[in-house]
Amino acid sequence: MGIQDLVVEGDSSLLINCISRKFKCPWRLLQIIHDIKKIACSFQGISFQHILREANFAANALAIVGHQLLSPRYWEVGFPSAVSSAINFDLFGAGCSRGFSL
């Protein structure tokens, strides 16, 4: 896909802090952290940032769709409607309270 630099935003502060080595990683996450770091090596530049789940609508919608797929898939255009709605919500900067969902 030609992506060289990547900013990864995640709503799990534990996971982000483990990747950034701010926290000692619990044993149950060691393999996940190992896999993330292995994939991260394929990018020229990569950073990991924590964001609140409420600010992560698009990623959450995409994760829900991804869990329903039987095989890997990526979209360059034409996201599923649930994801497009979340992206539009995010683009217009609509705020939300904790617990809100689309």
C-alpha cells in the first residue's frame, strides 16, 4: 500500500503504554505487544497515541465490521455504510458524551 509513516491511535491506555514501554506489560499481552512491534518495524516512522473511546468512532466501527469478516480485507474507497457514518460523524467534529454510540 506504500504507507511509510503511521500514527496509531488506540483507546486502550494499557496497550499504548505497554507499547511505549511506560508500563511493564502483563503476561497476557506479551504476544500481542510482540506482534505489534514486529509489524511496526515495517514502517519508516510509527507513533502510538492514546485517545478516548468516544473519540474513536471510525476505528470502532471498522473493528466491528472487521470482526464480522471471514477473510482479511482492506478498502481504499467505498467503506461499508456503518464505517462511513462514523467517519462523517468524526469529520464534522461532533462531540459526544461517554457511553454514546452511533
